[in-house]
Amino acid sequence: MLSASAPITNDPARAGAAIAAGALVGLPTETVYGLAADATNAAAVRAIFAAKRRPINSPLIVHIKDAAQTSVWARDVPAWAGELARAFWPGPMTLVLQSNGHAAREVTAGGGTIALRVPDHALALAAIAASGAGVAAPSANKHGAVSPTRAEHVSASFTSTIVACVLDGGACTVGVESTIIDCTSTHPIILRSGAITAQQITQVTGMSVTDRIERLAVADLGAAATPAPGQARSHYAPRARVELAESTARALERHAQLTAAGEHVVLLLGDVVTTDLDNSLRNDALIATTRDDVFAQELYGALRSADDRRADVVIAVAPPHGPLADATRDRLHRASAPRDH
Ligand code: TXA
Ligand code: MG
């Protein structure tokens, strides 16, 4: 039997009421759309894991309406983490803190820490406030697949039997997931790169920052004992194969080679603008920009378009510079990793 896709709404009160009633809701944020539930409702949180087919050992981020809510969920918050919250919330930053046990066990995957974020999106904040709760929300995609950056991406992935409604907040303005900062040690540790950079964290805290991403990106995570939760090898991956190239020149060589071999190739180019491309290539270039922020905004939508066009291969050149260069390179790297699911 065919089931309908999840209905789209513009009403944050409706979304908040559904969350309060224990349902799942598609939640817009400035980074990507989340699949949201009341973070104190164990059954609702379990439904998130089931809907995404997400391993239960991968904890969720709790979205709160303002920094003052931190003490509802966390204890022993270091002063420098408070400074980060004041500087970057609402915004694309998640803080990992000591949990005080208020969240359902499933949210923290039974661990002693909790991830918190205040999203910079008026509708999301209105829905969270209307729910009267903290809202656990992973990205609203099936496990390992490309994160959604529009309401339609969410409603296309989940039926109305699973998701009560998707709150439509338009296209996500950042486009890649939040920077995750572990604040449970003596100094900040970046667990996932995003729009808030190590340099900005150092500026605010005066502390040096450890970056665990780089080590994870090059390590063979298949064999690693304890990769950070959620840092599986293949992630953010479309059905098409993803290959990275160092520059547009290299990408075009590879494009010619693969096209000659009969493969349908599309291009995501972060170091060139459309007008610099030959006419014959413009149709294949799903992204052509030298702006790292534009590349980030368009990245996940372009990976989805590649699949819609039934491309065999996506050749991508990450933007070389800018605050979002690291985050976009990280996502492309994971999208190109060997598939383990
Ligand atoms: O921008 C974002 O962060 C989006 C929007 C919806 O807020 N959310 C998001 O959630 O990307 P998700 O579940 O797709 O990724 C969250 C990551 C996972 O890798 C998870 O393992 C990690 O955060 N995480 C959650 N709680 C954690 C904790 N207590 N300690 C370490 N990592 C944690
Ligand atoms: Mg995700």
C-alpha cells in the first residue's frame, strides 16, 4: 500500500504541539533539517532511531530555546563553555557537556555527556518553545544518507505514519551541520567541523583548540577502537559514487576520462564560477562558485540532484579557502569514503 509523505506546515505551534504529544516532527534549522522529538520522552526518542535506522549507540543533540536552558540538561559547565554559548548561540555550534541525567537515556546513548544547541532559526525556536521541552533532533535523513536542507527533502524521506508534520522554514542558510565542541575536558576539542571555526573558538576562549576531525579523517576508522560517535567512515553519501579532485583542471580531466568510458558525470566545483566554464560543461556543473558559504548552502541539494539525474559519478572540488572550507571538505571526504552500509 502506498503511504502519503509527511505533511508540510508553516505553523510552529502545530509542530510544537505534535512534539509535546510524543510525535516526530521535521524541524528547520539554519544548518540542516532535524527529525525532532521531546528529549525527555524515551518512546519518542526511540522512534527517531527506528525511523532513521540509526545505531542506538550514536547520541542525539538536544535543541534548546536559549542558553539559559543549559542548566536544565547539563552540570559543571566550564566558564569558557558559557562564553562560547554567549558568543555563538543561537547559531551553528553544539556543545558537549556533562549530562545531569534529565534527558531520556536514549538521547545520550547511555553516556555521561549531552550535546546541546540553540538553533538560529525563528520557526525552530518558536516550535521548541511551544513544545515546552528540549528537542532531540538528528539530521532528518536515513542513516548514512545526505542531510536535508529543504522541507521537501524531509517529507520525501518519511511518510505521514512516521512523521506528524514537517515545519517548513525554507532552504537552510548554512547548509552543513553544526560545529561540535567537546567541553568536558580542560580545553575545547572539535569533534565535527562546521561554520564556527577553531580560530573563532580560540578568539572567544583564549584557549588552544584540539581538532579531532583531521585525525579521524585520515585514520582507518574501520579498525579504530573508539571513533567519536557518529563519525562512521561513509556518511552524507548519495547513491552516485563521489570522487574528490584537487582543482577544476583535474576535475575536468577526470570528467573527460569517465565520460569517454560511458559514465554519467556531474561536477561540484568550489574554485571556479560558471562563466569560466565551457558551455558544454555548464549543464553538468551542479555547483560552480568560489564562495565557500554558497558551496556549503548548495552542497547537499546538489548531491540529491545528482541522484535525481541518475548520475553515476559526482566529481567534487572543495572550496580552497574560507570559514566553511574545512567543513565542506570533511563532508565530501566522508561522502567519498568506502561504503559500509
Ligand atoms: O547542525 C546540526 O548539528 C544538526 C541540526 C539538526 O541541529 N544535527 C545533526 O545531528 O547533525 P546528527 O545526529 O546528524 O549529528 C550529531 C552528531 C553525531 O555525530 C553524534 O554522534 C554527535 O553529534 N553527538 C551527539 N551527542 C554527543 C555526545 N554526547 N558526545 C559526542 N558526540 C555527540
Ligand atoms: Mg546526521
